[in-house]
Amino acid sequence: MIQNERLRQLMARGNAFLGSEVAIMCGAMSWVSERNLVAAMSNAGGFGLIACGAMTPELLDAEIAGTKALTDKPFGVNLITMHPQLTDLIAVCARHQVGHIVLAGGLPPPGSLDAIKASGAKLICFAPALSLAKKLIRSGVDALVIEGMEAGGHIGPVSTSVLAQEILPEVAEQLPVFVAGGIGRGEAIAGYLEMGAAGVQLGTRFVCATESIAHPNFKKAFIRASARDAVASVQVDSRLPVIPVRALKNSGTELFTAKQREVAALLDGGSVEMAEAQLQIEHYWAGALRRAVIDGDVEHGSLMAGQSVGMVKREEPVAEIIATLMDEAAEALSRRAA
Ligand SMILES: Cc1cc2nc3c(=O)[nH]c(=O)nc-3n(C[C@H](O)[C@H](O)[C@H](O)COP(=O)(O)O)c2cc1C
């Protein structure tokens, strides 16, 4: 599938790891990354990931089965570490012999790493810093994603370009590393591959795929937006640490401020503990994202989007998005070789 020899070589390791034809993962996006987008991504030669989010084990079971009905290509499942039924969700993946599990939202909780390994799945974790990358490698993960603050959704404090420079030279020889956050064109993919990445993970660029079930209003908001519209949420109370979320600015941005005040008051009143307070914040995001992605309320819901949103110009099939990215990457590499 890959015509350009250099690009084929640079993606070979990522493809071998994923079982894909191009080493481009579509990052799991809650509500968006369900069977249709995931299957379309894998059918087009890339690698789709189901976003489990807050799904129950029964729902995840149905989603995996539904995805398998649409593709016979490999795909993975993204699980969130703070899910109260993580063990059951891993068991569901094991029953379906899911080949790749991504654990998002922190270091693997005790037992989860062994359970995933025992299921035969390859484990991919997010490394937000070099020290954590090294720790994850020691604990036996199979691959890493390094995601910068340009990304859509929950973000860390460091940019993709800095994470790539800090982490790739140190660990890329030891295991496959996928770079995520702010990637909208193939030239950037070529650059990160040349720095040692095994592949990349994109989210924002795939939201407006024809196969994505995101509401037309959600897609329209993406197509209209420019990079500067995708802003990080602000923490309003120092006692309540919230993970920043990057989303398009709308009335929902203010609703989140109000929600933080409400939860901070509950903390002050002693009616909730910190862990419960943070879980309430995460439930808020899940609900707000659903409101925008599924119901199309782009005013009050959450329009999680990365800064690469400015490079989303139209609705187009996943296969075309991948073809464009690959052409751009190949051209960039040919220019450099000339
Ligand atoms: C609408 C939306 C929802 C997301 N939901 C999740 C999620 O549930 N779990 C997760 O690990 N990452 C989530 N992400 C992050 C993506 O998986 C991916 O890593 C990120 O979009 C890559 O950066 P980019 O947006 O700049 O391409 C989400 C991103 C977006 C845009």
C-alpha cells in the first residue's frame, strides 16, 4: 500500500506492531470512536481504537462484537484507568481476544498490566514525561503514546514537539513509540517518523470523517474552527486539581467553570472526598461531550478538539484522509532525499 520506499521503511515497525498497513492510529474519542469509525479506520489500512470511556462491560462487549462484524482487520480498545470495573472490561477484551489495549488516564493500576498481558493483548500506555516512559518500560508495557498539549480532549502541560525531542532519542530503540497531538498533515508525520517514532496517533483530523457518527452540528463546528478556537479549560479553584481539557470555546466553557465551583463547594462542605470530586468532574465531561457529539448541542455541550482543527476542511471518507496524509508524508520525504 505504501508506494514511497522511505516511508514504507519508517512505518515498518509500527505496522508490524499494529498489524496495519499504515502506522496511523485513530486515537480513541469518547462517543465518536465507536464501531463505524473504528472499522472504517482499520478497513482503510490504519488502526482504529474503540473508546470505552464510561461504558459498562456489557456495552463494551456489544461494541467489540459490532466492530468485528464490520471489519476483519485488527483494532484495539482504549480503557480508562479510573473506570471502577476495569478488571471486568479487561476480561471482556480477553474474551474477544482483542490484540491491543490502550490504558489512558494514568499509570496502570495494580493487577491491570498482568491481566492484560495474560490475555495475550499488547499493552500501550501514555507517557507524559521521560521519567514515566522509563518507568512504564520497566514495568513491561509494549508500546508508548506520547501526546502533547496541542491535542483534543484531556491534555498534559507539555507540547508534542518538546515531548518528542525529550523522549524519542532516549527510548525509541527499546519499543515502538507513537506520537500524538497537533498532527494535521503528513509532513509532520514524516518528521516524527524520522525522529524515531514508530507511528502516529491522530484524533481531531478524523472527527469529520464521513464514517464518523458525530452529529452534523459537531462536524460543522470543526470545519469552521481555526487553531486558536481550541482552548484549554481553566482550573478555577486551586484545591480542586482538574486535568485540563482542550475544546472549542462555547457557552459550555462557562458551564464547566460553574461545575468546578459546585464540586469545590461539595469538597468544602465535606460531603465528598477528593477522588469522588474528581470523578464527578470526569462524569461531567462525558455528559457534556455526549451532548455535543450525539445530540448536536454545540452551544452547551463540550466540543473537545485539538489545535489541528484548523486543518479540518471538509467531511471526507477515512480512506481519503489517510491517502492525503500519506501523500503529504511521502512528498516531504522525497523533497528531503532530493
Ligand atoms: C472529541 C475527542 C474525544 C477524545 N476522547 C478521548 C478518550 O475518551 N480517551 C482518550 O484516551 N483520548 C481521547 N481523546 C484524545 C485522542 O484519542 C487523541 O489522542 C488526540 O485527539 C490526538 O491529538 P489531536 O486531537 O491533536 O489529533 C479525545 C480527543 C477528541 C478530539
